[in-house]
Amino acid sequence: MLGGNRGKDTRRPLPARGARPPIPWNGIALTLALALVSAVGLINLATQIATITPQVGDLVVFAPDRPGLQEPVRLVAQRAGQADCMLDVAAMRESGGSLIVERRWPGKNPLYGVHWSGLRTSGDVSNCGADADLLLRGSDLRILATAVGGFGLPRPQIVPLIPTDMPPAPIP
């Protein structure tokens, strides 16, 4: 005998007339789960992009003790009605100061109106001064923020209230 199933019909019976095929609940559940995960991922990505893009009110602080890039960063800034001036991150860190975003114009690489307040922006004649309204491209503003560790104030250092090198108190 060649086959053990000889004579047996192993095909599924056809559904009765008018009967609906079974609903693939596993496939529907998997599709819904994937759609939900994709939607959450897109919302998360949009949130991250929004935090990377400078917003009106953002602050870039230049302080000597603030971490950031060690490479020299020098960018040209435009001033309305005046000659362009230079933003030298090393000079700005050394003297201290900040840029605050006051205005944003739309576009692929938007233009930002920022206000500089500090001692100087460079150590030569291309200095913007101690107080200046500047125009920067979004890409340049992100470069400056990256050079000093990001937008906002530096995180405060946590200092213990009791010094760790203090000798223990004697027990009475």
C-alpha cells in the first residue's frame, strides 16, 4: 500500500451557501497593535524635533564653566542697519553672556532675531558689542547652542550640605 490516507478525503468542506468566512481576529489585532506603536513613535519623533528646533524665549548661556565643544566656533551674525559682526564662542564663554531668541521667521532654515547681552562676542574689531540685536539662521543658532551644551541655563551642581572629608563627631 502506497499511502496511508488512501480513500480518505482530507480537504476542508466548503462553507454552506450564504455563510461568511471566519474573521481573522489575530491579524486584525496585530495590525491595530502595529498602527498604535507607529502612531506613538511618530508623536515621540515630532516631540523630539520640536525640542531641537529653537523656540522664542530659548536661551543660550555662555559661561566659562559650562561644558560643550572644545573646537573653535566662529559664526557671522547680521545686524539690521549695521555691518555684520563675529560670534566667537571662546571669547563669549571667557567674558560671559547670553543670547535670547526673541523672534522667528518661518522657512526651511528659519531666520531668528536674537538679543546678545554680555561683555563681548569676539576679541577683535568684528565684536558685536556688549548689547546687540542680531539675526541668525536656525542652523547657526543650533551650532552655538551645541557648542555650549544646549539651550537653557546650566544644570546646578549638587553640593552636599555636610562635607565628606569632615571628621566624625565624638560620641559623648
